[in-house]
Amino acid sequence: MSDDLLDDPRLTAAGLFFEVHTGLNARFAAQLCEHGLSPVEFEVLMRLARSPGHQLRMTDLASQTSLSTSGVTRVVDRMERDRYITRRACPSDRRSSYAVITQSGLTKLEEILPEHLALIEQWFTGRLPADQLATFLDALRTIRDAVNPGATAGSTPSERVVVEV
């Protein structure tokens, strides 16, 4: 095998990206575990909290996460038992339902986010000057939109719904 192929900067770029992802995931998972959430549960809460109306169709939630539609159903079942989210029927399509964050879910995020943001600042965003960070975020969005075009599904504005449980 040619040394030129092994030294290809594309391999370096992909390798560095995965090393950063693995390192950040490990740091975030430890912090989230202290708060009784898995990284996937935290991702679901964040997606819902940051979505218009604090809700997403279940299929859109699957598109925005690393979960299959059946995986989303299992996570939502578990989080519904913990009262962090609830389901709401879609008024225009009986086959579809929404996952909606509850006040308990929002409260859980308020508990976690200050420490989580500090970790993000320490190990990620704080490592880059503002201009590099802006360029990096633009690049990530470009790549995300190409490899996961459904990642922004359901992000059109609608009325906010917070369910008291």
C-alpha cells in the first residue's frame, strides 16, 4: 500500500473528527450520568426544548437523533414514565404523534445545563477564538446538511406547548 494513501489529509480530517467526538462524548456522558440521564435522553430533551412548541413529531425526532424510529419509541416510553416528556396526537394525521417536553423535563434541563455549558466551554468552544468557532460551526452545518438532511425536520415555528405533569 502506498504511503501517499495512508498520509491522505482526508483520513486525518475524519480521524481527528472522530477522536474529538469520542473525547467529548466521554466527558459529557460522565456528567449526564451524575444527573441520571443517558446522552441519548439528554439529546432528546434538548431537541424538544429547542424546537418550536417544545415538540417534534416522533419521526422528526428520529431524524434529528442517532435513533431509529423504534429506538425513539423506546426512549420516549422510558422518558414518559419518568415524566420528562409526553406524547400528543397529531391533529392533522392520526398515524403521527408528537413528543412534547414537560415542565419536569424543562426543570431537569435547567438543573443540568449550567454544568454542561461549562464543560462545553472548557473542552470545545472555549478552545477556539470567536472567528474560528463561527467558521467551524458554518462548516459543521454544511456537512450536517449534506449527510443528514433530515436533521432540521420539524423545525418550523409553531405554538409552544409545555405539558404540566
